[in-house]
Amino acid sequence: MVKAKKHLGQHFLTDLSIAERIVNQLQLHRGYTRLVEIGAGTGVLTDFLVKAEAYTTHIIEIDTESVNYLQKHYPELAPRITEGDFLNTNLGVMFEQQPIGIIGNFPYNISSQIFFKVLDHRKQVQEVVCMLQKEVAERIAANPGSKTYGILSVLLQAYYDIEYQFTVPPEVFEPPPKVHSGVITLIRNEVEKLDCDEKLFKRIVKQGFNNRRKTLRNALKSIQLPEHLRSHELMDKRAEQLSVSDFVLLAQLWNG
């Protein structure tokens, strides 16, 4: 195995049993046949992915040294290894708008950005299996009422069924991070479009959580909370107390 190195906040997994367990979380939801591994690094997950017959593995890796290693050790994958930044990749063009799954050990410092990109391509991305910082993983999977429930929780849970699967300790990485990691799965639900103005929904969610200590009556003042909503019972609550359906309701009621 190539000597692992840290780049973009990434820590490389060295425990093969955990790698296999992560890959085994894949459900191939809605029968997609193209799986994208983000940041394959030294190929610890890739080793298990290439053995599958149910899907074709593609890799997007930003680090040149890792790309060279992967091309050498997985020559059959070479035509499907893209050197570049996932965040700047046009998934619609690359995969011809066809459904895909995503798997990876996400770099800690860009994991939230990866999820926002997943949201942008939610019609295409049917499933995500990933490992990331435990705190972020718990936040994404959190339920209403939890202190960790936030913007990403609501926006992702609107379109995906999310489950926290298991925790991974620091010592199975090189270099070891200072925190634990968590593995979560996102499975695309049946919601093709929210029953409201989706841009307004997103705006309400972000504004509510940007002022999460305030009741929504006060938190939403800066985006001109409509007069007819000021007395609504939801206005007495804080953003963290609202479910996805509650936020959808607010967006529905916003314009009367």
C-alpha cells in the first residue's frame, strides 16, 4: 500500500474490515449501475468495490499521487478514474443525467459542501454511503428536538432517508484524526418536489437555524415574516423543534 498522506483534511482508512463494512451498506437503491467513489486515496474501499458485478465503479480523486497509484493498481479502472475536484464536477454531464450512487471517506473540511452538491443533484444521486467526522454525521442524521439538528439535517432529510450506521475510532486511520468518525447512509425518498416553493423553504430553514436560539417569530423577522403568520403556533417554537413537514407547511402558508 502506498504511504498514506493527508490532503484536504482527509485521513486514510487502514482497517480492511471496516472498509468492507462500509461497502456492505450499499443498497443499490432504485437499481442504479454507476457508483462514484469520492477521494479513493489508496484504494482501501476501492479494493472491495471493484469485485462487485452489480455496478460500475468510477473514481473522482483530486490528488495526483493517489490517481497514479490507483491507475497502476487498478488498471481496469483507469478509464473511469477522473483527476479533479468533486465539487467542480458536472455530474449531469459526466454521467449523462443517469442515476448514480456515491460512496467515500469524505475529507472532513469539505463534507458539508459535498452534501450541498448532492442536494443540487438530488434527482440523479439515489444513494450515498459515506464516512465523515462523527459530529457532522450525527448532525445530518439528527431528529427534530436535538441540539445537533440543523440546516443540513432538514435540507437532506427532505429528500433522503438518513441513518447513522456505526462509529469508527481514530486509530484505524493514517494519520489518526483527533476525533471519531461516523458512517451514515442516505437513501433517496419518493419526494420529487416539495409541496411548496423550494427556494422559500430553503431560505426559511437557513434563517431559522442562523438564529436558532430565538423563536421563529423573531428569527424570521429579517426576511419579512408575513403578518398573518405571526400568531401561528409554530412561531412560538425554535427552528430545531420543527420537522421537515413543519417547514414545508410554513413555506406553504408564507404567501397566504
